Amino acid sequence: MTDYVRPDIAVMSGYVPGEQPPPGKYVKLNTNENPYPPSPAVSRAIAEAVQSGLSRYPDPLCTAFRLRAADVLGVPPDWILCGNGSDDILTIVTRTLVGQGELLRLPYPSYVLYRTLADIQGARYEQVHFDAHWGLTAEFARVVPDLKLVFLANPNSPSGTMVSREQILELAARLHCPLLVDEAYADFADTNCMDLVAQNPKIMVSRTLSKSYALAGLRFGFVVAHPSLIAEFAKVKDSYNCDALAIAGATAAIGDQAWLLDNRRRVLATRARMAQLMRELGFAVEPSQANFIWCTHPERPLQPVYEKLKANHVLVRYMNYPEWGEGLRISVGTDEQVDACATLLKVILNDGAHGTN
Amino acid sequence: MTDYVRPDIAVMSGYVPGEQPPPGKYVKLNTNENPYPPSPAVSRAIAEAVQSGLSRYPDPLCTAFRLRAADVLGVPPDWILCGNGSDDILTIVTRTLVGQGELLRLPYPSYVLYRTLADIQGARYEQVHFDAHWGLTAEFARVVPDLKLVFLANPNSPSGTMVSREQILELAARLHCPLLVDEAYADFADTNCMDLVAQNPKIMVSRTLSKSYALAGLRFGFVVAHPSLIAEFAKVKDSYNCDALAIAGATAAIGDQAWLLDNRRRVLATRARMAQLMRELGFAVEPSQANFIWCTHPERPLQPVYEKLKANHVLVRYMNYPEWGEGLRISVGTDEQVDACATLLKVILNDGAHGTN
């Protein structure tokens, strides 16, 4: 049957999302979910939306969310387009801007899905390596034919590092195509690029409610861009891409900024503790602006460490990037989860050092 | 900014979903929503899903739904792929099978979104006209170069008519590419093609929970196809395209077949009354296998009729198909809604006949 499939798709291996834990109790620190429940306003809003009925189509424009988000973010509502998670947003942006055979630019190492989106679209991509300190090189701003879209995760995954606002502005000024700043983790960072969209219409900013609003299960994200681009994205998105419950829940979530600040404070406190614990265990830890930390080790191979953590019901993300190297990306959990992970790591690393395992 | 956009997208006008009613109380018979609330099991399942938490990513494979649906439909679970509404399914299938510049075949008149999906993909489409009785012509089965996918809404919209199972089998046997039988309305019909998927792997069947399960607000659809095609579709869909609440609600809905049968019985009873009322008003009404009826009029132009209905807070769908003709597609509402619509139509048609408006 694969004879019927586009060659671009048939050769793809497909994006593999972070593994789901097998049955049993796991400390899950592998997909950057928030360890705390969302704002209580969310469940109330969902219950009300269920009550007012599910038999009608939802608002295709997510007006309630856009009005609330516009207030919170200080951007006009018609600069916002909502999606079924920010993956939907990345798909919509790619499909709108990049034709078959055209070029996307991606940083490396970064979010692997960008490559998958290029593949599905039948587009080409070039991966520009970060420098040794996770900074951008001049290569990233180079103008080349057919370059239609540049992705930049900021904070980046897996590193948790950021490119400065000044560099983003300069990058956008040099590029001849739009730049999507993927701010999935920006609520955990010291700065963000939201207000730069108004300074250069080539800059677009995407956000998700999965991480900082603890709503990965609800699927809601959005992009902020110049309204002339938003109008084009609207042609490409599914008419009713966000369901009535997601719209209601997301609107309530972004409306509760007190919850966000409190959650952020807790996550950042644990992040600092966690980085310290990992350094004490001999890991090199990038200073993180996200809700995870990137840990490399000067001496120890990390795949066996990941495997032993998993065998002991602690899931972290093991990454091995060709031409770059390996590391563990560990999500910021609760203090208890982080302690459990660190205690286990201590045992695993000592075991290995004494050759007893 | 539109210089940055793919030319295929820039020239598109974009799909326009059925209009949302302006503020105020409306009888809404324009987008084929179910006039009754969904199974009570749905809200219970959603409340439980909210309770068990929204901070984790949902199951990317919608396993709970697929197991339940497999039981109900008599197909193996790995023949099912779930989507964020059946529009998501139509998008996934198109992106998997049809490359830029390649060809889709669509019946005409039918669901306008098929054309939009082709446009977004940068593909070409050919519209093959139904015969005068909404039957397929030999042209629809013709083998031509680059034809990669054939869409067939069955029951069709706006007509509510069906192509027989025998014709579908014969069509699939002749075609050199997959055939998507879009069964959005099949739960209201006397037959369907679900079991034909196992007879010819070129046949795929899509379904939605929007209409027959009264869950348009929840966004949930699925496709049943040969597992080798399902595996390719899985590469193209967003990893987490269905949210946790939609999965829970949809699983509960398809599990309540007693509700479905009862709802179907009510809708079909009203559909019969409604067709009779419309015929008494002088309309020609196609015998419908869906939850709407297609009404044409031998003498009266219908756009003014639609406008007057709307001015009186009754929304129906006015369609005018070039090279075919116009009509009103009216969703089956409650008996009260249908009576209100018919009473108003009687006044409108009489007014016009006496030239008093």
C-alpha cells in the first residue's frame, strides 16, 4: 500500500514523541510537563463549557481566548492565531510559508520536530550548529535562495539556553524571510520576544499552554504575528482546530496570571536546587531558562545511566546528537521527584565507578 | 508581508465555515449539528478526565477510543487513526497521499473543503459532476496520470444522497489510487461502507462524532484504513492531535450505542416530517440519508428566501453551485425548530407570491 504514499512520507521514519511510561508508578521527568496541577479556574471553565453544550461547533476564531490573551500580553487580538497545541501552530506556519523543495533553517541541536515538519512538507532544511556556548553563528543569518522560514526555539531545547532580544532583532533584520521564535518555555525565562513582533513584522512568536500553564493534556498554543500573516495562517488552519473545552480552559488559564507567577516561582526554585544537585554529582549543567536542565558528563557515558534510571522507574530524556554529543534532558519536577532522581543517580554513578554493575 | 507566503496560499480565498449566528436567539439549521445533547456518559467521562489531570500529554494513539471503536465497528484497532475532527483526518490523508502538483478527484457538488485541502497542498483537483440524480458517472472511475486520491462524501452533502456499496467496490477496483469514503453522515443512513475496507485496501472510511454523536464542540473524528496506510498517516499527524478530554468524551460517546440508536430514531422521524412539510410548500426535496435535507424550488429564487429566514432568526445554508444550481440545505432540528422554519417559510413564500414584500 505504501506505493500510494508520497515518496517524501514513505521514506520518513516519523517523529517519535517522548516515551510514555510503562504501566506502574514512574517519576516522569522526560517531556517537560509541569509537575503541578493547572489553575483551579481551568476545571471550572471546562465544567461550564460542558454544561453549556458540546453539540455546536466551537468558535473558529477562539475569540474569548484572543481577547483575554491580548490583554495579558499587550498585543492586539487580531495579531493572535490559536492552535491545537503549538505543534499545530508550527505546522500551520510551515505549510503557509514553505513550498515543496523550498528551504527551512533550523538551529542544531534543537527541537527535532522542526525537521519532521520540513519532511512532511517535502521541503529541505539546513541545520546550523550552535557554537560551543549555544550561541548563534553568523551562518544563521545568511541569506540564501529559497530560504522561506527560520525556526528558533528560545529558550532552546535541549539546552535551556537563550539568544538575546538584541540578537533576535538583528537576525530578523538580516533575514529575507520570517523568523518563528518558538517560546514554548519563555514563561520560565527572564526575557522574551513578544514585543519584538511589533518592531519587525518578520518576527513571529509562538507559545504553548502545555508547559507553564500545566495543560499538556488540553492541547492549546498560539502564534503572535503581523495581522497580514495571521490572515494567511487562518486560510491554512482547520476551521475548527480548537475545541470548545480547550478554548474555555485556555482562556481561564491565561486569565489567572497569579497562578502563573506562583507556579513559575516554584519551578525556578526547584530548577536551581536541581542544577546544584546535578553539579555535585559531577554533571556539567547549562544554566537553564526553561523548565528542564541539560546535563552532560565529562567522563561517563550517559545511555546506561538513562537505562538504569528507567529500570528504577525514573524517566528522563536521553539525547544523542550526531556531530554534537549526548546528554540527559531532565524536566523540573517537584522537589520530591528531583530528590528521588538525584538519590538514584548517586547510586548509579557510584555503582559504575566501582565496577559493581 | 504576503510576499513571504506560498503563492498557492496567497491566491486562496480560504474555506468559509457555516456562519455563526449573530447575537440573539436563533434557530440554527445551517451546519448539521445534532439538535439534542450528547450521551450523558460524555460529560461524566470528561469530568473524570479533568479530575485525573491535564498536565500530562495525552495518549498520542488514542488507545482507549480505538479499542472501544474497534469493538463497536468490528474492525481491528490498528486499522483506526484518530483526528481532531474529521477535517483533521481529511488533511492528514491529503498530505500523506498527494504531492504538490498532483491530482485529487472530487464529486460535484459536494463538501467544499475538499477543494481547499487540495489548494493548501498545492495540488490540482478535478471536479466530476454527479448525474442529474446524484449518481456517479463513469468519468469518476477513470484512470488518469497523477491521480493520487479520490474523495467521496457518502451520504453526500448537500444532497443527502448515497452511492451504493456495490458501486463503491466497483469504483475502488477500477481506480489506481486510494478512495476516501467520507461517512460523516453515515450513522443516519441505511447502509455504510465500513466493512468494505477489509475487502479492498484502497477503500478508506472516515467518520466524525460531530453529527451523529452531537459532539461538534469536542472535535473528534477517525479514519478506518489498511494498517499499512494507517502507519503512514501516523507520520503526518501531529503527535498529540487529540486532547485528553476529547479522547475521554469520544470513547464514552461511541460506547453508548443505545444513545446513538435512540438519537438516530428521533432525527430520522423529524427528517421524514420535515421533507413532507417542505414538499407541501412547493420545494423539491431529495430523499435524504443524512441529518439534513436538500431543497430546491422549481419557481422561486432561494437567496431572498434564505435572507428572509435569517432576518427572522432562522439560519439555513444557502448554496449556489456554478453550473449546477441553487438550493437550501436545512439541518434536521427538533420538531419545534422544524415547525418554526416551515411556518416562516410559508409566510415568506406567500408574501413573495402576492408581491407584498
